[in-house]
Amino acid sequence: MNAIVTPSYWEQATQELAEADELLAKLIAGNRPLHMRSRGDAFTTLARSIVGQQVSLKAAESIWARVLEKVGEMSPHDLLRHELPDLQGCGLSSRKAMYLHELSHYFIATPYQAAEWEQLTDEEVIKRLTSIKGIGQWTAEMFLIFFMARPNVLPVDDIGLQRAMSMHYNDGQPISKLKMREVARRWQPWHSVATWYMWRSLEPLPIQY
């Protein structure tokens, strides 16, 4: 398992966000010394994101722990040694179990090449990932944030971000994606970092992918 890392830009980002947004300044101060972290493994990041689709963080953590216990070393070959019913027994839906197999086949056929992927724009990464069955816009954005550590990703389709921005910037009322983007203009060029603190305002447990 690769070492856990924190993005090199984190301190600069938090300083600039605190100056630009009073609410974020309070969240940042209240969550020190927590940082966004990634284990730096592309396959694991995507597999964990698939597990986390449309479920709460607590549920995702619980299911992921059972998948790890079942699979052992998380790799495409190890995961494919387990049939779909085995994975469903960990709490995965049949569709998510199938998606994990699809992801495994993709990584075996197309090994991740860091140097190549680093040259891609955020939009190009999303296009490439969403060509894999089971990976949509949200999962691709989680990959950009947590694995590639891209600093300026705003996942407006994320339910947690919608809830947090509704609570903090729209008096608890449903918030449109247009208004989310308008509010987030002050977060440029650190949308990913601001999003992480929005999540922290709802769930104290730090997200790691």
C-alpha cells in the first residue's frame, strides 16, 4: 500500500480560502490539523469511489472494510478472483460488484501510466474515466480530487456538497447548481479544498480514497 500523502498546495489554499470566505475560515480553523489525504493508488481510489456511490460515508466505510477483508490485497487480479456473489456478500449491490469487475478488467488491459495521465486536463481525465462502465462524472471527480490531487474540482452533483452549501449559503433551502457555482467563484482556484471543508462540516470523519 502506498504512503498517505497530503497535497503540497494545502497550506497556501487554506490561507487564501480563509481570506476569501469567512465561513470557510471558521471551518478551516475548526478542523486543524486535518488534511485531505490519498494513498496514491489509482485502482484503489476508483474502486473505493464505486463502493461509495449513493451511500453515506459510514455505510461506504463499512462495506469497503468488508471488501478488503474478503479480497485482501486490493488489485485488479486479486479482486477478479472473487465472483460477483462473493462481493455482494460484502454489502455491495449486484451492479456495483459488476462495476468492480469491469474496472479490474480495464486496469489489466490498460495499466495506469502516471506520466501520461498527468498531462491530461481535468476534462480529459473525466472523459477517459467515464468510458469505463460504472464510472460517471462524480466518480471521475473523486479521482481527480483524491488521487490526482487536482486543486480546482467542484463536484456540483455531489449530494454532500449540495447539502453543505444549502445549509451554509442558502438558509437550508435546496440550492441550484447555478448558485453553487456562483458561491464557489470566491473559492477559485481551490474548489477541491473548499469542497473538502464543506464535507467536514457534515461529516467529521475525514474522507480518504
